[in-house]
Amino acid sequence: MSELYSKHAVKYDQVIQANIYNAMYDFPTMKTLIGEVKGKDIIDLGCGSGVYANYFVQQQAGQVTCIDYSAEMIELVKNKLGNRVNAYTHNVAEGLPFVADQSADLVVSALMIHYLEDLAALCQEVHRVLKQDGEFVFSTHHPFADFECSHSGNYFEREFIRETWDTVGEPVEVVFYRRSLAEITQALTAHGFVITALSEGDVLEEAKAICEKTYQYLTTKPNFLFIQATKC
């Protein structure tokens, strides 16, 4: 796990509340795909500092379960939301053994699946915990954007990528997996999902006032991929 989500957890939480990539690109696009959540039982995979969980609580969701690998992130969630959510430190790569079959209406995962090597295993487990016609909504790195990081030059080869990001105002190393669009979609369809929406997102226009260069980049090149998949 990167220190971005442990050592720098508090700073990261502060930054993503108003930055372009998270607050003005990922979050609004995800909200559109997620839709109405009132009364729904939701699992937030890779919940981070609880931005989505807080939104679900505000929108009167049913039971909200937050799961993240980082103990520091889960501590932030508990401090913010207390007993309004169930929050667990857990590596989702090991499955969701404490989540009952067909217990969730919605599973949400914002910018997390690229940290997992085995996406097929995750899709199988998400299918298990979702109720019939439940939805899996997630965002991830866009395969075409990540291909710029490829060492092999083979778009279809899954690769382990190591980069340095300055999200919190200082360089922090982050590692993740680059994979093809075909691998993402096949992991879903092979495990009982129908893809009901696919988006490359829309950055909010107010981002232009913060950084015109970033705004122009996100309005002319794909950076994140957003998928809504329904259990069938």
C-alpha cells in the first residue's frame, strides 16, 4: 500500500475534497451512474476517507459498509461518521468473507480496482454479495491513459506500474496495475454481470478556474473509465 493512503491519509483527505481529479471529475461522474441511493444497502470498496460514504449517509441510504486496506483511512471514516456506517480495515483481494450472500443493493468502488491484480476474483465476490439486479458501479484508470506508462508496449498485457504522484503537494510513490479494456469488461461479463453504462466522464467547468491546463487535458483526452454493471 502506498504511503499516500497511510502516512499522508489526513492530507489526502483534505486535498480530494476540492481538487479537480477527485472532486470535479470522478465524484460527479460517479454520482450520475450511482443514481438514487435512498434506502439502499451499499458496500463502499476502497472507501478511502469516506467521501462517498458521507454522501450515501446524507442521501439516506440504508446500511452503508465501508472497506479499505488502509487502517488510517478507516480511522478517518469512523471519526467522521461513527456508527452511521460499518467500517472495516480489510484487503479486498482476499474476498469479502464477512459480507453475507445477496446482502447489498449496490457496490461502489471509486478509483480502487487498479490496485488489485486479480479483477476476476473481485467481480466474482461482488456478484456473490449483490442482490439480484443489484449494481456494481466503479471508476478506474482509463486503459488508454495508462498505456502511456507501459514498459512492454503490449496494450493487452497486464502490467505492474510504479509512478510518483504529487497529489498531496510532495512526491509519493504509487504502484498499480495497468490492464486492457477487454480484461475489465470480460471480468464482469464472465461473472454474471451485464454492463449497463460506460462513461469516460465529464469534468466540471469550474475546474477551468483552478487549472486551465488540467481542464483542457481532461476535456480532450480520456483519463478515467466509469462502469455501471448489473447482476443478472
